[in-house]
Amino acid sequence: AEKVIQVWSTASRQEGEELTLDCSYETSQVLYHLFWYKHLLSGEMVFLIRQTSSSTAKERSGRYSVVFQKSLKSISLIISALQPDDSGKYFCALWELMNTGGLSGKLTFGEGTQVTVIS
Amino acid sequence: NAGVIQTPRHKVTGKGQEATLWCEPISGHSAVFWYRQTIVQGLEFLTYFRNQAPIDDSGMPKERFSAQMPNQSHSTLKIQSTQPQDSAVYLCASSTPTANTEVFFGKGTRLTVV
């Protein structure tokens, strides 16, 4: 069964530093997407970045980038030049493409990592 | 592109009352998801529509909860006889179920049952 694990429940860094958030996952599917989201106190879930299993490109979006180690079933989110507004809870999510070509019914989320940026 | 729109943003209902939550997916997105988030349970999948058809409702409580997608521009989540444990942030998301895709969430509806 699919599973997403975020080992660290909390992380803190100084403003301006770089932070790496780790995520590991389990899937029996060949094709899948991995997403990183930031959850705001308001309840909003903000999409940050996506990694597709078939892609070897190093995904990057602004200050966000990922390190994808497919053979290890691991994906890390790197946030560079941390700002106080980066504080929040970050979720890793897995969305599997089934053998039939369609996507499964749900994203599987990890437990999240609460990030605190210290000014 | 206004993103996924959820209304209302906040809803307070009395125990036993009905609550209807609305979601307008991003135009052109054929996949719509409903999740809810609580401190205790975290993010829980509720249900998934593709091209308006219910595909997976394995996360829906069998009683009192129902979801519909009468047309491609909106979906509703209805909770009958609300209970305090239904209090949560209900998140709607939409996507195009293709090889290169993102899943975008709305800002959520915070339901409080008193």
C-alpha cells in the first residue's frame, strides 16, 4: 500500500539559512507524482513544487528545489534563503498513476514537518 | 485564474444542523478531491470525482456525509446532523489527471459545530 513518511515532525533554522525537509514513500506503481505543500494557519494548502517519477530534471521553483532519489524512494525539499514567512507546516504527498493510465483516487500525505524560521 | 474557490470560508453550525460546503474547481480541471484536516487526524481523504463521476469515496463517513458534482463547475459536500467531531477544515482540490499535472487546493472551509 502507498505510504508517505516524513521523519522529522519539527525543524527550525535561522533566517537566511537553507533547510532540507526529507520525505520517503512506498509505492508499487511505476508512474507517480510527488508534491510538496505548505499548510498555512488559515487552513490553506499551498502547492510548492512537483516531481514526476519519470522525470530526471532537477525541479526548482523560486527558492524551492527538490532532490529526488527514485531508487531510494526519497524526495527532499530544499528551501533556500529562509524567511520568517516560510514558517509553517510542510507536507509531502504521493499521487500514483495506476497501470490503466489513470490516477488513483487520492493523494497520500505524510504527517508533515512544522518549520520555524528564527529571525 | 482565481484558483479553486471554496465557500463559505467559515461556517458555524449548531449540533444536529445541516452544513453544505461548496467548491468551484479551476476551469478545465476534471478531477476534484475533498479532504478534511483536523489536529488529531491530520489530512483525511474523503472523496474524488473525475469528469463529475464519483470515483472513490472510500474516505467518506458512511452516514451523514454526501458529496455531489452536478456539473463541471462545482461540487458540494453535505453533512447532515452535524456533530462536534465534524469540526475541521474541509479542503477541496482540483487537477487535470494527466501525466504532467499539479493538484491545487482551495483555501478551505473551516467548519465549527457548536
